[in-house]
Amino acid sequence: MSDNQPSDPSPPEPAGEDEVGLKPELIASVAEALAAGEVAVVEKLIQSLHYADTADLLEGLGPGDRHAFVEIIRDRFDPEVLPELDETVRDEVAEQLGTEVLAGAIARLDSDDALYLIEGLEEGKRRQVLQKIPAALRKQLEEGLAFPERSAGRLMQRDFVAVPTFWTVGDTIDYMRESADLPEDFYDLFVVDAKHRPIGTVALNRLLRTKRPLKIGEIIEADMKTVPVTMDQEDVAFLFKQHDLVSAPVVDHFGRLVGTVTVDDVVDVIEEEAEEDLMRLGGVSESDIHTPAMDTARGRIRWLLVTLINTVIASTVILQFTVAIDRIVALAVLMPIVAAMGGNAGMQVVTVTVRALATRALTPANAARVVVKELSVGALNGVVFAAIIGSGAGFWFDDAKLGGVLAASMVFNMVWAGFAGIAIPLAIDRFDLDPAVSAGPFLTTTTDVLGFFSFLGLATWLLL
């Protein structure tokens, strides 16, 4: 195939019933066309892509292909792609687009997405971009940046529809038809008083089903949940979940309507918070997969250091029983089993506990009951595995006492793992710290140390 005669690939096939997202074959085809310099082929392959799929494609390409792809779509770059990108890839694409194009893209986004992008920029780059944005939007963004990070003020959309109670349904519909400043997507109208404080909502479907002469005040839904502008985004997500909200008004400290949070934003928050908790349990970040190797290694070192300290502590405990290990070599073979089973059982409990704290399923009101339950689970699992491994070790080494020591230590460590797996996250959360970050290392240290100590201690006492 010559450079002047690009291939004529078929357009991407639609996903099947069980298939969602971007097909790997499409990423491979685009990469192949980029490598061959076939711009027309690339354009044909991506012509029907949704902006979220375009973001996935950018993330799936290597750095060189990504750079070439951005140059191809530069003149018609869809700004909706930017909020969908991983942070590391977004920074790379933003740098390549340049200040002018980036500012133009941000100016075309909804106010919440625009703020999300601006707050993620490095300080110097942020100032440059803000200078290129129209004054009205720049003022909105600067006001948004003044709110605390991860608050409703950062999450909210500034565009909304607010109407007074004395308007009729007809007045409201005519206003929405004639206004050029309506948000692109909205689900509720907010009804406000003379001081611009929300007093209720009217769902769009109810508005369209009501006759024109009726006043808005007669169809208002007064049972409304307002969101303070400083509320943490996790609390906002919890509010939406508890009350099945589609949108909610955001109010300032005077109670005045300043924005709205919609369910699509909350879905992003829920996913972000869940991923963050999961990644923190492993001591990594979501962007690890896209960041350079050196940066990734630097970010993981501190957690590996914690692990090193844990193992040193456990080794110090083992050192105290060298005489017993010298005399009964089987102890060295069996003791990792106790620690490993306790550690894994404890991490199961930690994972469930951290998630329950995040979703508020675990509260001071039910904490004691859940602790008792996990103690019971630990005891039951401990007995089961003690019977299995204890009898197996006794048969393997032809020593029933050794099997009994291993079984007793297993029960003790599994019960402790169940207790510590919930108690440690609860204690950390009580001090307003993040249990997802530090619960794992604390738990591993205790299960290793107590596992080795109980097994070797019992063996020294009963077998020597």
C-alpha cells in the first residue's frame, strides 16, 4: 500500500449486546493508521465516536501516537473530551493544544466542567488560560476556585433556571423558549422568593403536563433538599443517594441560590471516591497506568517503606524464638501460614469496613453490633481453617501437638484479624483521618506480629 493510497477500512462496528465501551480492535487500527501516516483513514475510523470513546482512544494510544492523533483533530477538537481524560493524559493533551485552544475549549464547556479543568491546571498555566477566557466566565471560575476543594461549590453548575411563584406555567414555558442562556441539560426548575432563595422545585415533566394559566406556586414541590456551597462532595453524593435526587439547588451562606448539582456530576463523584478508596488501600493512584515509570516508582516507594518496617518488626519477633526454631525446624515451615491467613482475612474486613464508612452504612449506632459480627466470623473461619491446617500439619510432621499449636494460633489470629479489621478503620476515622490510607499497614503489622508471636510462643511453651 503506497503513501498516496490510504487503505479504506470499514467504519467501526457497533458494540454487541454484551459489549460496551471502545473496542480494542479500533485502538489497534487507529494506531496502525497513525504509524503509516494515513490521516484520512484515522478520520474515517473516528468519525462516529462519542467524546467519551475519543477520550478512551487517547488513553489507549502510546505517547507518540497520541501526539499525532491530537494534531489531526486539533481544528475540531471536542472540548467534552477533556473532562473524560485521565489527569496525566489530560495534562499532556492540554500542553500540546496550547493556551489559546485550551482556553477556547474550556469556554465552550458547562461551568462545572470548565471549573473541573481549570482547578486541575498547574498554577502558572491556570493564570494564562484564565486571561484568555471571556470576562464573565472568568469571574465565575475565579469565584468557584475560592470554594474549598471537593466541595459543592467546585462541583456545581452555575447555569440553572429560576422562576418566581407568581409566574404562570405559560409564562415559564415562553421564557424558556425565548431565553438564550438556559443550561444545555436540566431536570428541575427552581422556584425562588424575592431574595433569590429557593423555596421549592418544579419538575420539567410536571410543568409540561400542567395547563398554561396555572401559577407556578400552585404546582411547586416544597419538600426540597438544598446543598450548602461548602458541603463536601461525598456528603452531596450521600444526599442524592438517600433521597433519590436528580438535581439539587446549591445555596450560599445567605441561603441564596447560586448553582445546581445534577445526578451526572454525582455519578462521577461516587466513582471517583470509590476508586480513590480502593487505590489508597493498595498505596497507588488511578493515574499510575499513564504516568512515567520514574514518577510511578517514586509514588509507591513510601508504601514499600511501610511494608519494610512491618517486616522488620515481624522479623524482630521471630528473632526472639530462634532457639525454638532451631530445635523444631517445622516451625519455620508453618509460621508463615498463620500470618498470611490472618493478614488476608483482616484485609477482607478492612476493605468492607472502609467502603461501609464511605457510604455511611457503618455508623457509631451499629458499630458495636458489626464488631461482634466480625469477631464471630473470624472465630468461625478460624475454627474451619484450624481443623484443616492443624490436622494436615499433624499428619505431615507426625506430631499431633504441633498440629494443635498451629490450630490454636490460627483461631487466635483469625479472631484478631476480624476485630482489628473493623476496629482499626473505626479508630482512624474517629480522628478524622482517612482509613483507606493507613488501615492496611496497621492491620498487616498486627496480624504478622501477633501471628508469629502466638504460634512461636505456644510452641515454645508446649513443645519444648
